[in-house]
Amino acid sequence: MSEDKLVIPPPRSDRPPLHTNAFDMVQGSNTQLKPLFPYLHPGAMVPASALLIGGPNADYGHFFHHNTQHEIAVALACNGAMLPTGQVFVGAVIHGVNSFLKNEKDPKSFATFVITQVQSESGVQTEGCSLRCAKCHEQIFFKEFDATPVADAIEANFPLPSVAALPALFAEYNDDKARHVCPKCGHVNRDFPVAAWGWDRYADQSAVAMGARRTLIDTASAA
């Protein structure tokens, strides 16, 4: 192998190297899976933070995430969790997601993660979520969405679809009570607790923030 192939090219001027502290990020984050850095372009590595906290009212539910790209998760720091601090694992393209807490009602339990998603370098990237019956584990709901990264995308203009798309996706399930009935065993499943994950706040605040930027630009142009 030639030496040239071992040389990492310098970063683009509009994508300078950045650093952040994952603990600082989760302290002020409004959602689970908040990107640590703004770059969401094709081929980007997108590390994102998550902080799951136990308590008397904690209720995160359980869903399955489908992604045509792999994900890497680091259990940054945990207490009372099913994963030990420091564990690293590669998620399957279809993997279960919950709080990973042994007892969600324990206020001393928590799990802090950095989950790195990969943006497809070319072609279509598809993600989706599914739910299974709480009694017999039959799949009762599945919805996919286009998560293909946009060229030169940054989070300020293209909120992470893995988060922003989920409130509307799970609303299709929550708003249709017929979907709650398992076709295999007849069990009536409950609504999925979207608010516990903060996805709706992220989607709403992203939309307003983008509108606010446009307002500022329009105001400056008119001045």
C-alpha cells in the first residue's frame, strides 16, 4: 500500500474539527439521540448523546429501530443499568431500544450513552421503527421513513431524521386504536410514551429555530 493512501486529507474549511463534552451535552439536551456535532452530510459519522433517568414516573416503553446503516454505542456511564460503564457494542440493523435500566422506577438509576450513527455515503438510507405486542411479541406496528442524508447537510438546516421523524411516526400508532390490538393474541397494547424520549420537543424546537433564523435573515435584508 502506498504512503499516499495512508494520508488523511485535511478537513474542508466549512467542516472544521470540533470537540464537545458528552456530559455537557446531555445536561442541556432536549431529546434522546442529540447529535454532538452539526455535520449530517453523506458519509458523516454522527455521534449522539442519550441520558435515560430512572424515577417514580419514568416510563420509556420499548421499540425496535431499523436502519440500513450500522450504529455503535458506548455506555459512557451507568448505574443500575443492564449495561456496565464502558461497554461498547455494535447495534444490529434491527435492534431493540428501551431505557436499559434494570428498574426504571429507581431514582438512582441512569444510563448515559454516546451512539454513533453512520450516514450513507451514497444511495438511499432507510430507517424505521416497529412495536411488538407486550404479551406475545408479535409485531403490531412498523413504519419506515427516508433518512437519506442531504449533501452538505448540517443540523441547523436538516434536523436529524432519526429523531425529528419519530413524533409523527408514533402518532400514527397512538392515534389508531385498532393498531393496538395484537392480531395474533388479541392483547390490547398501550400507547407508546413518545414524550419520555423528548423527540417531540426536538422536532418542534428545530422547526421554530429554523423559522427564527429565516426571520432574522429576512429582517436584516429588509433593513
